[in-house]
Amino acid sequence: VQLQASGGGLVQAGDSLRLSCAASGRTFSSYDMGWFRQAPGKEREFVAAISWSGGRTYYADSVKGRFTISRDNAKNTVYLQMNSLRPEDTAVYYCGARRADTLKSLSREYDSWGQGTLVTVSS
């Protein structure tokens, strides 16, 4: 599956932003999806994951209660709604896909990646 992330931008602390990740192919609903982020000089870190059906979600503690992952299998798209953004959320955000199984938070568990979209949160 090929992925294309979009929706990043420059916002102020406290603002909201919604990222999208569009997938190509007919088997999108066979994949669990995840969002990761990578800040300058840091390793890629897990943000959120969602099961193939959307019935299960999993969040990093740092974003729990502020971010919401969702998907629309009819549109082959996964979303990340980000509210109450903080300067420490600044990073390039990547979407990843893996064959449906137990939700994973390790980037090496994901098979396909989008190109990333930059989110910058100013204080």
C-alpha cells in the first residue's frame, strides 16, 4: 500500500490541526494504521494506531486526551485530529501501515510509510 500524508502546517500553541493519510490500493481495510512523529535530532516515536475496522485505538501517553485517530475505509484515509497543540508536538508526522494484527507502537512493525508532513507549533 502507498501512503500520502498531508495537513501539516504552522499553528500556535492551543490550536488544532487535522492530518490525513490517503492510501492507494483496494486492500486498505486489511491494514492497521499508525501515526508516528520525528522531531529534529530525535528518533521516530509512536503517536497513535487504529485497527483495520476502526474498532480499536491506541495512543501514546503524551497525546492521550488531545489527539484522536480515525479512519474512513470507504475513502482509504486515516486521520489524526490534534487538539490543544503544544510546542513539543512539533515534528514531521508520518503514517504507517501494517497487515491487520495486534496494534503496534514500534515503527519497525510497520511495512509501508508515507512521506511525512511537517507540524510546527509556536509558543
